[in-house]
Amino acid sequence: MAHIAPFRALRYDPTRVGLSDVVTQPYDKITPQMQDHYYQASPNNLVRIILGKREPADDAKNNVYSRAAGYFHDWRRQGAFRQDAEPSIYTYSQQFTGPGGTARLERRGFIALGRVEDYSAGVVFRHEQTLTKPKADRLDLLRATRAHFEQLFMVYQDNGQIDTLLAPATHALIEIIDEYDVLHQVWKVSDPQVINLVRESMRDKKVIIADGHHRYETAVNYRNEQRAATRTAGSGGTDAPHEFVMMTFINVNSPGLVILPTHRVVHGLTSFSPDRFQADASAYYKVEGVDASVDAGRATEILHRAGHAGTALLAVTKERAFLLHTPKTNGSQIFHGLSLRQQALDVVQLHRCLLEAVLGLSEESIRNQQNLSYLRDTGESLERVRTGAANVAFLMNPARMDQVRDIAFAGEVLPQKSTDFYPKLLSGLTVYALD
């Protein structure tokens, strides 16, 4: 089923650059402030390729994509990137403390190439919807550079055999502590026997995209373009470079597989009224008032406790706070077209009942984030409403991995930004160049 392969990764040469100065968080997690910081950290920082700064004079020939291709070419020529001598897979460990937690956790997996498959093949499964604009952006970058600089985060199910095969026996090749105090370590595995055992172990696996839906679908689109071009030229094949993309594979049973909630903050509603919201929401949930001064820690505690019984959502306005639980919408037409699996998820309840039915936001406006912001940090979400920058913040518990798995394998999808796997995979640890 899952076809993986070793590859000769391009890696930053630590004798020429400081590794911690050149790697980044994934492109879609880089704020303007982080972008500035990365630019200042090193002239070889990967941000110049994956999320370059736009300039007023940009045109069809000189733009972020052409500059990215130029940087990549120059850095290879200058030796900032060096290619490994033999095909390898790469054990990848992340040691971290989750937000608000105290225990140190480890998430371990491996980096390899994975064959690009259509969803219809039943090998790669998605769980979130994607948007056209981000895919167009990533496709332009891939066309210009012909390289994958960021890993796709994939999960698979295994009894631990693969992790045992790849257990590190030497000192790490790469060791970096990022801005979130996450320790990233990478080991190179070049033994053909070990690689073949891992490949055989993965053959019966199905994999789920945890993070990187837009980049995966970009890889599919690029593969299709290249297939069409090579058919015209009379070349190509099933093992052509464009048939693969760089992935990190994590066991779904890993104790370090952490999912965080992504809260919704609604702003710009001129007629929003907390009293009316409470009354309208009561048609869908049991609504209880809670302390309006609730802080991030207390909010998390309330949600965790209430979530044991099912759906639990916390709505916080500038001067009010409500706990919404015990849905009254079983069998309601408001969930038309959604399975019971989807209806049981807090994020689906929030979108259909509160954002759409109660507040009147359209699906299109939600997709375009016209009156909606997505925030990971609970404290920041509360601050937005208490400073008057937003009407209401909706806080929730994270989805569970078994829910994500069941939704994906059923061929269903969740609303955008339904899951937030923590920590993120660092970009720039390995690069897969098609040329």
C-alpha cells in the first residue's frame, strides 16, 4: 500500500552555517515578526525560499518564486547545502513540553520519500478541507525550485516495530533547539537491510495527512503536470522524481502525538449582543453562565472536565462567559450531509450551530476568514475579546486522534484548521531536490 523510498537528502553543511540560524517553522506558521527574525538570523535562512518577502517592483520575471530559485541554486553552488552520498532514511525525534504542561514528551518517527497517490487509491487519506490560493502559491514555488523543502506530517498505525528498527544507536547528526524549546534530533540510516525492512513494514500501511494538506495536494498537481509533459516528450516513469514527496512518518500510537485545539475568534459583527447570543444558542445547547473573568488555565480546566460527557464549548465575550454543552440537535437538519462521526466533533458543532446558525456566518465567509480568526493560544483569544478587538471567542477541546483517524478512513473531511499537531516539524532539516 504505502510505497516509501530512501533518498539522498540535501542538508545544510554545519561547517558553513549555524543550523539553528537557518531552519524555520513551517511556512504557514511564520508570522511577519518571525519572518523578520529569520531574515536577520542568517543570509542562508530557509525563509528566503519558503516564504520570501514580496517587493513593490515584483513582476512576472522577478518575484518571490524566482528569488527562491536563485537562492536555492546559489546555496547549492556555494556549498551551504551538501547532498548525502548514499540513499538514506532519517530517524527524527522531537522532545518537548506541551503548552500548559510540565511533562517532557518525545515524538519519534522517520523522514523518507512517499509515493504521491490520488486519494481514490485508498493509500493516503486526508482529514481537512483545503483552499485554492495556498495550493497555487506552493505550486508556483515548486515549479520554480523543483524541490521540496518541508516535510509532510503523516501518521500510520504500527505495533512499534518500525520505531524499534530505527532506534538511534549513535550520536545525532543534527541537534537543534527551536524557539519553542523543542529539541529536534536527526540520525541518518543508510543500511540497505534496515531500509528494506522498513519499506516492507510500510507496504501494508495506510497513511493519514496530519499536517500539510495543501502541500500534499500541490505535489499531486505537480505530478500530474509532469506526467502530462513527460508523456508528450516520450519519457518519465513510475519512479520519476516527481512521483514522490518528502514525508515524516509518525506512529499513531506514539505517546508524543499531541493535538491542540484551534480556537475561533469572531470579530466585526456590528449587531452582536451577548444576551441575544445566549438566547439563540439555547436552542442548540444547554447554556450555563461562568465567571466572566475566567483565565486561560481555568478555561482549559472547565472544558476538560465538561468534555468528558461529550461536546463542550466555551463562549467568552467582553463581559460574559458561557459554557455550552449537551447538544439538543440530534437528527437536526442543521447537520444535513454529515455523518454521526462528524456530528460528534466539537468543531463541527461549533461551525454548524454557532458560527452559521446563531451568528449567521456563511460557509464562504468562514472559508475566507472574513469575520473569523483562528488562534491556538487561549490567553490571546481571551485578550482579543476583552480589549474589544473581537465580539466573541469560542474555546474548545482538541479532537482526539482516534476521531481524526475514523473521519479520514471514512473518506470524510473536517472544517479547515480542525487539528493542530504539536510541535511542528522543522523546515530545512532535509531537502528533496528533483534535479
